Amino acid sequence: MSSTIALPSVIRLHPQDGVVIARIPLTPGTEVAPGISVGERRIPPGHKVAIRPHAKGEPIRRYGQIIGFATDAIEPGAWVHTHNCEMGDFARDYAWGQDAKPTDYVDVPASFMGIRRADGRVATRNYIGIITSVNCSAHVAELIARQFEKNPITGDDPLSPWANVDGVVALTHKTGCGMTMDEPLRLLRRTLAGFARHANFSHVIAIGLGCEVNQLAPMLEEQRLTGRLRSMDIQDSGARATVMKGIDFVKEVLTESNTAKREAVPASELCVALQCGGSDGYSGITANPALGAASDLLVRHGGTVILSESPETYGAEHLLTRRATSREVGQKLVDVMHWWEDYTARQGAEMNANPSPGNKAGGLTTILEKSLGAMAKAGTTNLVDVYRYAEPVTAKGFVFMDTPGYDPVGATGQVAGGANLVCFTTGRGSVFGMKPAPSIKLATNTTMYDRLSEDMDINCGTVLTGGESVQECGQRIFDLMLRTASGEPTKSEALGFGAQEFAPWMLGATM
């Protein structure tokens, strides 16, 4: 979309803000507020410029919320970033449930063309999966999957006779042994079980080595994995024989898997993982709020959205506790943040650390600033529950899952929890997929979208240029959610992303 509207060179997000955001590069002398011009330093796009003086130690606000504190006196017109702004402690008012309100459900819910499984669950894709108990079985799993890959040169496709099967995917990882048999092992098993049960897999092979800590038989019994799953240990017959058995199993189930047919199902069957990575100063202005608008739409249609990345919610959790349906739900979130404070302290790190180098280059100064923008993905509806990493998500509405901030690890937990679609915002240009769930990529700015148009599904930079409102962009995202869930391929799927990004959270020491 395009617009001829004359737009200001800066964006002020809240009347209480002492900074504005550069819409374009700001040269010295550019007026940013009445009587206030940029000083001697050029301001990059997406970065902040002060519009009033700040004394040393004074809070700096964006979105009307504290994002940090001035480390030196800041004059109007000055660039505000890591050289003069840092995190600090401040009181948070949890105001349990103060902003919770009844959900305004739609009268006639939308629908999409999904795959109804025999147990009633709905899939958005139809894969055959291969999971591994340990890194030692990774290569065997990949050898099996390769036998069913389309040849990129000749175009030969071994799966062409089974048009309703989306592929055979091997999900490998770097752990499974050299680990303690307590929480690290329980977390890994919960993650693997979540993928083994996932509605987007019609059948699953579980491959172990035979001598690892994460033994297949105890895992399958503990997680009650039966039915459509076939297990095999390499040490029972050797690598080559295991590969052949795996290939034979896939061939055996292809015809049954191919019987999957799409039918109209309500949008309430969608469970969407909300992710952001490679963020910039526009993430909290364009793509994240637009995804939040789409999230609100999905919740109003009866669906589920999962916000995660606990370290990137830290410092803004008090805004979510206000939306909790009960104090108990809100307290679960606060307990998650306290766990992370203790965990990072044991690792010699701090939760108040700055964002990544790419985030800083994009204009984000503190983790709190990133958190405030990141949580916009979850819209405005009530927080109905909080889940552990990879725990099955059963609630409808907006929920939170405890995960690290690293995108592949976070998304792995969300999909293990049952997400059958991923929406991923990025300002710097993260490329990503998470099989078996399709991933929609949302660009925060037009410049990056044009540069990476083969990787990005939607340009939310139109919000920045005045081409559409946040709500209009959110409607576009919601519509694409439904089309993608109905089988329309995403840009990352076209490039084959999604298997290598599988990354279970590795807790504890490697022994």
C-alpha cells in the first residue's frame, strides 16, 4: 500500500514520553518538537531523541513506561541510547486483574481448511516426523528423511504419489546424554513428547542409540507415547539396518497418512505461537502491535495465542498481571520472573542485560524497552494461564509460556505445547521456520521487507508510512493466518526452513 500523506520525521508514542522515535535518519538541525532540533549527532532511523531535558538518574519513558535511566544529563535534541541510558531498579505495581474484562467474542467465528485427526485435534500440516532421543542418533534420522526429499536440481519428488503428505522431517538436537536425570531430562522428554504428539504429524519414528541417559523405553512409558509411533535403537541392529527400518516404516504409513483431507473447521482450533527476533526500534510501533491486533481477533474467534520469551517480558510483567483473570494466574507469571532472576544470578549474568548487538543497532537500548515492545504481540485480551516450557497448552485465549528469549528455543517450546502456527516479527531480518508448524514472517519496516522479500510474508512497515492503521495491518495478518492454516505455503516453507531450528532448552551442566 502507498500513501501521499505528509508524515512527521519522528513518532511520539505517549504524552508522558520524554523521547521520540526517528521515522527517518535525522540530521543535525532537524526539528523534532516545537522549538527543539537535533543536536550535533545524526540520529539513525528507529532510534530515540530527547525532546526535554533529563537529569542524571532520571527515568526515561517510552510507551509512557520507564525504559531506563539517564547516566548523564541529557539535553533536548540529543540522541538517547546505550551511551547515556541504562537499566535500573524501580517499583512495579502488579495491580492483579485490574484491567481484565470480558472477551468480546464474535457472533459468527471464522473458519479455515484444517485436517481433523481421529482424536478430534486439528492439524494445519500433514508431516511424518522423526524424533531422536540423543544427538548420537541424529545422523541416522537425517538419512531416513533424506530418502523422501525432493531433488532441487532434477525436481524428482519421492512423495509425489502422496500429494496430501507435506514431507518427512527429522528433528535432531545436541543433547540427550551427559545430563542429570532430574529437571533437565524431564524438560527434554516433555519437549520431545510434545512434538511426538503434535497434530501436524500423522506418524512418528523415535530413534535412540541405546546407551544414552534419555533411554527411549522409559521416555515412551513416562510420556505415554503409543499408537502412531514406532521406536528403534541403533545398537540393536546397527546404523544401516536402522536406516532401512525407518525407510520401511515411512513407506508403510504413507498411504494411511495420505488419507488426510482438509475440511472447514472453526478458527478456535488455531493455536498460534507469537515470536519476535532481530528486533529494531520499529518493532514496538508496527509489526508487534499489528500482530497484537491479529491476536485479539483470533481470541475473539475462540482461538489461542502463546506469548513467551520470559527474559524479554522481564520488567514489563506488571502490565500483564493487570490483565490476568485471577491473582493466581498473575502470580504464576511473577514466579517465572523470580525464577529467572535466581537462574541468571547462578550463571553470573543479569536479567537487566542489554539486548543483542542487532537490537541495539536497530535502536533498542535496554531489555525493558525491548520487553515493552515485544509484549505488544499479545494484544489486549485477558491473560488466562501461564505454562511451563513445552507443557501442553489446553486453555483458549491469551496464555504465556516460560521460555528463554532465544527464538529457536522459545518456538520449540511453544510448538511442543501444541502451537499449530507461528507468527514471527522481525526488524533486522531473522529467517526462520519451525516444522511441523508453518511460520509467518512479519517485517517491521519497508526497507528490510524490500531487501528480504523472499523471506518475509507481510510488510508491516505500511503502518510507519501511513499506508494503513495497526488494526488494518492486524486484519491482514489474521487473514493470512487462516490462509496459511488452510495450506497456503509461507516464504520459509518454500525455502525448506524448519527442521534445523528445532532446539530444545538445555538446562544444567553437560557432564
